[in-house]
Amino acid sequence: MIVKHIPIRTLNKSSFSGLVQYITNAQDKNERVGDVCITNCLSEHHEWAVKEVELTQRQNTRSKLDKTYHMLVSFRAGENPSADTLKSIEVQLCAALGYQEHQRVSAVHRDTDHLHIHIAINKVHPVKLTVHKPFRDYKILADAALKLEQEYGLDHDN
């Protein structure tokens, strides 16, 4: 399993709605998007969840940091964990980064040989309205991936 943060190229291009639109768009492929999961939002549909997240992000006017975190979780070819396992992996990775209470939308993609999950996370805490930026997230994600590979019997990836 490979877990990584996908940084934005320029701050003014960061868009939670654009990211969610990308990860939930089937792009005229039958089996591109699998389960879409919304966490810590009142809304149950991703279009309304995006509006909720953007309202939360607008309430933080002081921070000049990017307010959206894009995480990618990729599995080895042939690995196909159950929906419950995928959800558990998402929850544990977000908790490891300190985003357990943050709003997020995730989508499973099955359009390549490697099953993968895209997770769009609101870096603005929904109650405190502070931006959380994990320190050395690549190290945290590598350690969490190793632990999850062992816990769920997944093949190890460098």
C-alpha cells in the first residue's frame, strides 16, 4: 500500500469543490468510481457536503495556508479489500494525521490495475476554525501504512 499527500501546484488553484468533482466524476467509464463516503458533514450527498466544507473554510479568514488536503491511498495490483476495510483504513490514516474530526469526502477508484482511494480533507477544523497542518506528514503516513499493511494482511510496498 502506498499512501501519499498530493500537494497543489499553486495556492490559488486549491479548490475543495474542484477536487471532489474530480474524485467523484466517472469520466464516462463504467467502473471508475466505487463507494463515495462523506465524513463529519451534516450532508449525505457530496454536492451538499462540498458547500458545507466551503462555508467552513470561508469562516477562517486569517490563514493564508491551503485549506484542502488531498491524500491518495493506492493498493497493489490484485488487492481488493472489502468496503469495511477501506473505510477503516481511511479513518485510521486521517486520525494518524490529526484529521479525525475534520470534514472529508473520499472516493474509491477502480479504473486502473491498482485500486485506490482519493480523500479530500478540509484542513479547517469545523468547530475551532483553525487550520491543521501535520508536521512531517510523509513520515506519519509511511508509519501508518506499514501498520495497516500488517493489520489487514496487505502486501508491503516500499
